[in-house]
Amino acid sequence: MKLKTFVSTLASVLLIGSQVAYADKWGDQFPHIAATGDIPGMCSYEETSKKDYSGRTLTINTHAIPVMGEPTALHAEQFEKLTGAKVEVTHTPAGDLYSKAMVPFQSGQAPYDIVFGFSNFINDWKRYLAPVPQKYVDQMTDVTASHIAIASWGDTMYQYPVDGDRHYLKYRKDVIDNPEMQAKYKADTGKELRVPQTWKEYAEMAKYFNGWDWDGDGELEYGSAEVMKKMTLCMLLSIHVLLLTLRTQEPRWFLL
């Protein structure tokens, strides 16, 4: 097994292009496409089935189920049926994805042909990874420039983009738009209850709504929820705060 590893190659084989679908024989074998059939193109079921990988084994380290781990397992099963290859999938908690690959990398081993990871791993991993072949990069006409950029280091793409995150604010309309709650918030704080426009307003509202049963379900509620677990997605909070800072110097803006 080569030490150089291609991140998420399986996705490049299995992602289906955005072309017109048609009903065909593959709908019988794979019920989830029964209504549409295969989609023509180099990554279609039809074209993939023409490849014979019998006797070859592909090893993958991916996320725990469900998240990305479940579709990885699904595609692995399909790939085995289509090509005759054996696909071994290891499911790893998000917080361990980095070390699960980096420890063997540093010791000169390559237990996986494909490793899933976050874009902030690229700098440390890139010396052990094979770049995404240019022919695949050239086909990413519907992938945004920002997603291509975060999957690359310099001018070289090392990570095949299969999952892009969008940072936005979700809020409880049943609370924010509730006249009674608006009146209570105004009486208690002297301020209007509205979708927060600044981080200061966000913090004030989070503090106000924390620790009491404001929706009447018999349980104490939280004023806000952010991903903070160590070594998992806690960096997302820093990212969307940073994006707000980079977006504008105007304090009235909030990242939505």
C-alpha cells in the first residue's frame, strides 16, 4: 500500500453529476434511485459497473454513523456490487479523525487508502496525501471557489470536497415573534425582542433566555447552543465569529 493517500477518492468515483436522469435497470438493484434511474456520466452506476476491481481492497477511515459515516458505508456497499472490489470501512468519532490518520502517517504506515477529515487538517496531512487529480478538479464547475480554496493548500487541492458547511443563525420564531414574549422582554430589559443584529445583542438574549422554562414544556431551557466539544467541531464557533470580523467593520452586522 502506498504511503501517499488520496482524501475521499471514493466520493470522486461515486458522486453523481447534475445531468438529466432516466429510468433504467439500476433502479431495480438500488431502490433509492427507483424513481429516477441512473444519471448519465463518467460516475454513473453504468460507467462504474464497467470497472473490474475484483481481488482488490479499498480501506477507508470515515466519520462515525450517522453523519458522513452512513453515506460512506452505503456508497461502499454499492461500489462493491458494481466493481467487485472489497471495501473496508472504519468508523471513527469526529474528534479522533486527525490522530487516527496522523499517527500511522508519522510512523511511515498507511492503513487507509482514503481518509476523511476537516480542512484544517490539510497543512499537517498534505505531505502524506496525493493531490486530487487535475481532471477531477477541472470538472468542479458547480463547486464554489471558497469550497475549492479550503480544500487546497496553495494551488494544490488535497481534499476532495464532499461536504460543505454554511454558517448561519437559527432562532425560535415562536419566541421572537410572540407578542407576549416581546412585551415581557421589553419590560424586563428595556429593549426590543428581535433577531439579534450584533454579537452583543446575541449575548444579551442568550443570557436572558437561559435557565427558565420559557416555552412551557416543563423543562429549563438554554438561551443559546453552540458546538463546543473539544477536538470535534468547536472550531466552528471561532470560524463564524472570525467570518463576521472579516466581513465588515460595522458592528451592526450579524452573520446570517
